[in-house]
Amino acid sequence: MLDRLKMTYLPADDRLELLIFARTPAKVHRLHLTRRLTRQWLDQLAQVVEASAQVPAGANPSTRAAIAAMHHEAVAAKANFKPDSADAEQEAQARSVPPVLVTQVNCGYLRQEGRWVLRFGLGATDSVSLTLSPETLHGTVELLSRQLATTDWQLSPPVSPSAPSAVLDGVLH
């Protein structure tokens, strides 16, 4: 079970770093995403956000985008963002291991559970999967959007905000 997720842009490596702290079982994953893979992830997240909003199939593109943006803002507002209050020892331990480069990202929906899945492929056979509530999914999208603003990648967030929102600090809990 996800305890918290921290995203940081590392300009020296030109990578997006994800620190995934799992509660059950207690484990930390240190993942790096390239610009190319982040672009693919953004495309998938845009589709997931629209699916989450249950936008009518016949709606025109601008209406679809507006409905998805309003739904995203409403659900992301329920996510639990807090300043990073990580245990310094836990954070140091996470950063002491070499990062694993993500080679594939897949997003999906578990219909029976009503939850979303993010799967980060780590080579041919290994992966890290996160099962997320709608609030945590939209919080993750918001966290990613905020990190993109700190990069020079010129990538658009998966959802265009319909209005300026409050600045979110820290980590998704």
C-alpha cells in the first residue's frame, strides 16, 4: 500500500525521480524517468483523467477538456498533500541505493475495485505497480504537473487547469 510519493526533477541527470514509499510491505523504490518516457506517461494520464471524468463520448474536444479539467481539480483537491515530513533516515536510505531506470509505463483501471493502476516497467521482467484511489491518482497527476513546471522539458501537463490553483508543496501522502 502506498504511504507517500515524492517527485523531484534532477537537472544534473535530466531525469524525473520518483521515490515511492510503500507501507505494506515496507519498501522504498527509487525510480528515474526520462523525458521521452515521461511524455508517454503524460499521454496515458491525459486519457486516464478523461476516463475518470466519464466525459460523454459525443462531446466536442473543448468540452471534453473542460469537463476533464474540472473533474480533475475537484478530485485532486481531496488528495492528501503535505509538506515533506519524511524521516531523514528513510530518505537517506532511499537515496543510498542506485536509481532504477523506468523502461515502460502503463496506466489502467480495475473495474471491480474502482481503483486505478500505475505500472512502472523496470526492464524485461521487473516492475513496480501502484493501485490508487481516484483521489491519489489525481493527486499524482497534480504532483507531476507541478514538477514539469520545474523542468526545461517543455512538456504540457495532462490536464490544462481551468483556473489558477493553490501552490502545492511537498509530497502526496
